[in-house]
Amino acid sequence: MDLSRNSEESIAYMIDAIKTKLRVASGAAIRADFVNPDLFEDLKDIYELVASKERFSVSEIDAIVSELGKLRKS
């Protein structure tokens, strides 16, 4: 997967990987089609952070999910 390209496939891949790694219970609330493509680089930053860590505290998960919420389309 080429995550350097801003595409629907890249966004979907990163969102799925984030949800899987965080084991988000309400994964339906975080969907790739809700992400504003103009904020692709922000999503990529979140993805890279999540991919780089093995474990997350509850407060870290809350903060990450909150940041993902900021990437929603208006």
C-alpha cells in the first residue's frame, strides 16, 4: 500500500489499521468516508504514531480518537 498518495484506498487502510491497533469498540463511528481528504497528512501522522507504539493507555486512546474526530468532513 502506497501511503504517500492521498487516495480513498490509503485513507481506508490507515483508518482500518488504527481501529485494529487501538481495538476501538465503536469502530463504526470512525469511518474512512468521514475523513476530509484535505487533512490526509494529519491522518498519516496519527497512523504513524499508532503504528510506532505497542500499547496505549486509555487516555492516549481517547486523545487519538478525539484527533480522528477533528478530521471529519464538515
